[in-house]
Amino acid sequence: MTKKIQYFSQVLIIFTFLFGKIPPILLYNITDQMHASLQHGDIILKHIESKNGPGEHYHGYILIEESMENVFQAISQLEDYPQFMPHVAKVESLNKKQPTHFRYFIELPMGITYQYQISTVIYESSKSSWLTWKLEDWEENNIKDTWGQWVLSSYPNTNFTLVQYQVYTDVGNIPFGLGWVVDLLTEYSLPDILISTKEYVEADD
């Protein structure tokens, strides 16, 4: 089964070229070892050496025991993120047409807050679905850059959905002694993002 699943992940990009829309950001192949870890219930996190600036770029992978349609419903309703996403205090929707614009309000320990505006584009099909975002100009942005995407696909011969998540974040200038802010918004929060999403979706059954 593992070899069949690995083959599936390797041809996903080709398949979306032929029958759907390919996600805007590069997908990476998932190895047999990674599949074995995912099937064991693990989360996989990978740090990507960034070529786009000084920010942090990460990939995350998880299996969620729910249909792709239901997972996509959860991750595409950004206004509901405060219910389950770590550190997200509020999300405001500015319009309904694609690209959709949202304003994020983040609360961290010690009263540290961030706010920024993003645009999102979504694509949904029976084969794979994705949501991508990027930073947009707003006079009250107080991070330098962020972009990323969710990519969902049905896991072969199971009731699970494969979630591939990636994010790039450059918070800009960090005062001395507050380097933990970068870690909290990137590496340290990624497991919570994936676990919280899994728990939120699976709890709806």
C-alpha cells in the first residue's frame, strides 16, 4: 500500500496539470518513510532554506480522518480561524470575490500583537483542492511578508485526507531579546496549527 501511495503523491502534480489546476506553490514528493510516519499518526515538519528573503519557510504534513470536502470547508472559512487556530484573535473578511481579502489580528504573550492583510485564492475539485494566500498592502501591516498554501488530496484507499501546508513568514525587525517571536509564529506554532485543524475537523462528526 505504501508504494501505491508514494506513486500517487509523485503523480499528483502531473495529474493536476491534466485534469485540474496545479497549486501555485511547488509541492515536494513524499517519501516512503514520510508516508509511514503519517500513517502512524505523526506530523511531519520540514524547514525549507528560503531563497526569497530572510523569513522562515516551512512545510507541514498531516493526515485528517475526514473527507477532503469537509477539511476544505474548514480551512477555507478564515473568519472561523479564531475558533481553533493558535494565536489568531480575529479575522475580518473584506470581500467575497476572488481574490478574497482578509485582515488577520494575532495576539502573542507579553501583549505583542500583529496585524496584516492578505489575499486568498481557492480551488476545489474532486481530485485535489487548495487555498493560497499572500500579503497585500495595508497601512497597518506590521509584518514584512507572508505567503503560503494549503493543499488537500484524498488519501488512497482510506477515509483520510492528506494535508500539505506551507508558510513563509518574515516578521521584519525584531527588537533584541524578542527572537522567540519569530519561533512562535513559525516553527513552534506549526504543530499546533496542524493538530488544531485536525481536532477541529474531526470533532464535527
